Amino acid sequence: MRVYVAGKMSGVKDLNAPAFREAARSLRANGHDVISPIELDEAEGTLVEVPVGSPEWQRFLKRDLTAMLTCDSICPLDGWENSRGASLEVHVGTSLGLEVVGLDGNAVRLAGESILREAGRLVSGPRNHDYGPPDLDFARTGRIWGAVLGIPDVPPEKVGLCMVGLKISRECHRPKFDNRLDGIGYFLTVDMIEQRKNT
């Protein structure tokens, strides 16, 4: 997964570079490709504070947004909501379906965002793009399951329901936000399958 690190820089000591570097280190240790605005600044030799809203700040923001659009997910650092630039990055990223992740690369919920809204954003955004429509994706899975089990193909909607069951099992073993988010997401994909059957 390619992750963009978003965070407050202006008005923070050393432009918050230690927090950005630690986030990049942690995400890379978990196997992710990382884009960090601090690293972009360092590569350009432009790691300096500029007035918020100035032409130079706008240039940095345009550069950073362009880099963010090459990513699958966004990792907001603590205090991002107090930054004009980071708030714009998170808004644009989540509006375009980027997954929000923590420093370990696992999905997290933004403050104030409901789990339902996040699940809807994910299944209609990057995951739908990566895997294709759920009816086609789950039909492939159902054929594989049928072949492995020696039974007829498992229908796509039943594949979705089985995946909900898997997430419930994992949640019973160790409660985790990611299980609940994915469980809701799989229910939403079942609904998408039913809607496509009726059109």
C-alpha cells in the first residue's frame, strides 16, 4: 500500500519533521511505500516555513496534493485538524476514497466520522476500483471456493455473507475497529450485489 503522511507543519518546531520521519519509518517497517511532504521538501532543499496562504505555500500544497493522488491511503498525524494544509489534504483524500490508516497501516476512523460513512467510502472507492464490482469479484471467489470444496459455485452474495461471518469470528476473538469496518463493508457489498441484480 502507498501511504501519504499528512500533518501540521506551520507553527510547529522544526516543521514537525520528527513526527513525519517517525511516521514514515513506522509505515515502512510495516511494508508500506510512503510519501511524506517533509521528504519532498528535503529532496528539493526547501524545508523552510512559509506563510500560510502565500504563493509559496500554495505551490507546496499543489505539489503535495499531486503526490497524494498517487497513494492508496492517507495517514494523518496528531493535530492534522489544526492545519489548513493537512485538513485540505485529508478532505481531498477521503473525498476521493483514500483509506485512512494509522502508523501501523491499519484502517482508522477520523474523529467525527461514523463507521458507516467510512465503510461506504471504502467500498465505493479504492477497494471497488482495486477488486472490481463485488458481484464479479465474489463470483470469482465463489468459483474457487466451489472447486476447493467440491460443491457448485458459491453465489456472490453468499461469499459476501461468509466474509461477514469471518469478520464476526475475528471480532469475537479480538475486538478491533478493522473487523467492524470490514464487516459493515462486506454487508454493503452484498447490498451492491443485490442492487445490480435488480437493474
